[in-house]
Amino acid sequence: SWVAKFANKVDTLGKSVKITTHQGTKVKVPGGTYGWRVNQKALTKNVMKNLQDGRKATMKLSHYALGTGYGVKGAGKTYVAIDLKNLKEYIYYNGKLITTVPVMSGTITGGNKTPQGAYYIMYKQRNTTLKGKNDNGSKYASKVSYWEPLTNSGVGMHDSPWQPALVY
């Protein structure tokens, strides 16, 4: 019971986060894949073992954490913010805006809807083919130069050579 209460207090995975947008407005962003959570089963097992043995023990929480983006404070000052309303990506490095990039997004509804939330980039890949199904069930295979997955289900950031280029 104590471990469950503790985990509820410190877990960040899937919980909404407050961020400051490029306009300086504070907004609440839904939870996504960014964050971490306590491995309650493993921590409970170790706590119970130490209690049964009558031993005093110091345990490192990082040994019982699952996920990416460890730490209660969040991502820090280096991140990407995507504005779906204005279709722009803002890239921050050490808290300073270094560039703004026009973006496209998935559909507003349906299976290819762009999810909102706080995500981490799982890895980066060059020159690959994105494969999946359209909302109507037909298959697609699209070659891209850049791919940065955010979820295991196929959501990610990528270039889109099939979209017309915009000049700013």
C-alpha cells in the first residue's frame, strides 16, 4: 500500500505536464510516452525482503524506475515544441529558441490523428520507409529521409517528400 501511494506521488509517465509555450503562455499538455514510473512489484519485493530480514537498507529509486525521461522536473531546457494549430515546430537548446520549422501533421480525426502530449524521441533513423494503413484500410509505404519515432505504434516526426514544399 505504501509503495502504491509513493508511486502515485512520484510517477510522471502518462501524466500531464505544464510547459511554457514559445509565446510565453503556460499550458497543460496531456501525458504521452515521456516520463517514468516506479516498478511497484520489484520495489515492494525488495522492501518486504528487507523488512522480513529485519535489515535497514538504502535503495536507489533509479533501480526501480521504468520509462524514459527520469526525473520529476521533466525534460529540461532542450526540447522540441510542436504547435499543431499554426503547424510550426520550435526547437529549443539550453532554453533558447534556435529555429522554427514549418510542419505538417496527421489527420484531425481517424487512425492517423496526430496525438497531443509529452513524448520522447525513441531513436533517430535516416533513409527509411514508413509502412502502415490509411483510414480506408489501404496500405502505404512512403520513403522518408528522417524518422524519429515517438511511440511503438508508429507515431513519430519525419519529413514528408509527398507534401508540397512551403517557402517562408
